[in-house]
Amino acid sequence: MCKKLIVGFALVFFISVSGRLFAEEIKNFNVSVKDFISLTWDSPGGTFQGYDIYRSSSPEIFEKKINRRIFLENKYTDYKAGVGEIHYYQVRAVDKEGNTVAISTTVGAYISPFRSATVWTPTAFQNKKREGEHLLKTKYLFSKKPLFGLNIDFILNYYIGRLFGRNKYTQDSNRNDYLTRVGIWLLTSDLKIVFPYFEKKLFSLAFGGRYTYMFRDIPQPSPGAAPEFVIKPGQSQELPSLYLVISKGWRRNALHLGAFWGKEDEIIPQLSEYIYEWYYKTQRFPPERWEKTGKIFFAGFHTRLIPKMNLKVEVLHPLDNPIEPWLVNIDLGRFLPANFQIAYFRYKYGWDILGYFNFRYTFYPPQK
């Protein structure tokens, strides 16, 4: 009698636990990454109440779920995932008692602190998922002992025009300008070589070359005059340059510093008719002229302000220039739609607030 009871209890226990040990698999568990992480999966067969979503820094241990209540949809967006970290996810279908009836495979996702790079300045696309693995749009050659990685980007920038500006028109008077056109197109190809040796203890390092084709879709107006709205791509320039950049990422932040050598600085005076006409071409007021030094210092800082909005700021400063120009590009992420961004351009005799569009496409390595 006792043996039968023991066998009966053992059989009941095995049946109740086997549902957890041999739970059905949740199929097509996919992840996509932008400034946040999106998860999708197929609904499993059988009867269940909803889902629990787990996030972990380890692919083997999932102890804490990120949903407060049982989740009913078969998709989830994680806005609180940290930037610059690897996150592993697992989804479990549960019944009314909270028992697992189906379980997904484990997927990993990484939000790059350098995602949606700003207008001109490159970064050293370098971070590690695990020892020996390198991510962030960089493909390393000689994977057993990587020497360097390659990256090729194509970038399109379009400076629409001035939203507001205040510039010194003559020696004794200032001029306010509202909603005037700039119409500068920048088509850039960017090839960089990334070195893995410095990253582990110091920072990421890369050097590369850029080729920018610049043209206007309107003629350059005279200071204070209204521009003509005509397509005129004949006013074009070809601007090659070299650069060196170091980058450092930590949690939700990233910093990069670098320098250009070449013709990249010839873009900046095109952004203001005051500099272009008075300093770049003629010797009228004031006595200083734009100097083509061929050197630009740049710096950028990326951070996440709130779960749904990143802030990216970059500063460009042509060196040894007597009119002391500074260009600050500001990207507020999804706060401004359609990749529309704001720039603050300041020099010795005035300042402007500009609007522009910025798009970037990674050609190599191919994106999955």
C-alpha cells in the first residue's frame, strides 16, 4: 500500500513538473534595435494566460522579469535598455497560476552609443560583445587575432537654411535674418580602419578618409538679399580629407575626439553669405578673411536624456582661423521627425541657427 502511494505521488509530481521541464517552444523570437529594443514572437499553441519577458546581462541566467503584469501581446518594446551594454531576452508563456507552458530561445541585443551618427564627425565604431567578438558596424579581418577592421559609410547632409541669425552688417550695425535659404548638399563617402588593441583599457581608435561632393541648389545670395529658388548644381566642389578619431563609451554615454586634415573646412563658410561674400571672397569689412588652414578639430557627445530620446551634440572648430568659427550640430533623436536637426553656427561677428537633414547608410559590413 505504501509503495503504491509513493509511486502515485511520484507520478503526480512528475506530470505537474514535466510541463515546466518540457515546455513548448515559442518560435520566431526576433529582435530589432534602434534607439530602443523591439521584440516580436509567435503565439504558442495550447492554453495560456499571457507572457513574462525577462532581460539579463547573462545568456544563462534569467531571474527578473521586466513586465509588472502578465503581458498579453506578442510584441514588446524595451525603452529602458542601457546604451553600450549587451542585453539578453527570453519570453515565457504562462498560465493563470504563473506556471511556464512555453518558452522562447535566448536572443541578444546591443544599442550602440554611436547609433545615428551626426553630420560630419566620424567615430571609432568599436565595442565588444564578448572577448573576441566585435560589433558596431565593423568587420575585423583575421578574426582569430584581429589586426584591424573596416567600415564604409555613405552620408547625405542637406543644410536647408537659416531659421534665425544676427550678423554684423557694417562696422556700426547688426542685421537680423529670418528664414533665409542656404541650400547646401553634402554627399560623403567615408572609409575608416579601426584598431582593436587600444579599446580594452583605453579607448577606441580609428583613422580614415572622406570624399565629399558639395553643391548648391540655389545661387549664393548677397548679404541681406533674398536668394533665388532655382536648381544650380554647377557651383560644386570636391573635398577630400583624412581624419583621426578616438572614442570612449560607457553605459548610456559616448565621447569622441578627433581632427580632419584636408578640404573639409571649406564647407563651413558656405553656410553663411556673410562669411562667403565678405571674408571668403573680398576684403571688405572687417579686415579679417577666412583662412583655408585645412585643419578642423571636432568633438562629439552622445547620451540618453529620457528612455525615448537620445541627445547627440558635435562641435567643429577650424583651427588657426582669424574669424574664430564654431559649428555645433544638435540631434534630438526622435524628438524631431524625419532626421531633421538643428545647428548653431557662431563666428567673430555674428551667429546663425540653421536647420538641416542628415542620413547615413552603412555599406560595409552589410547590415543584417
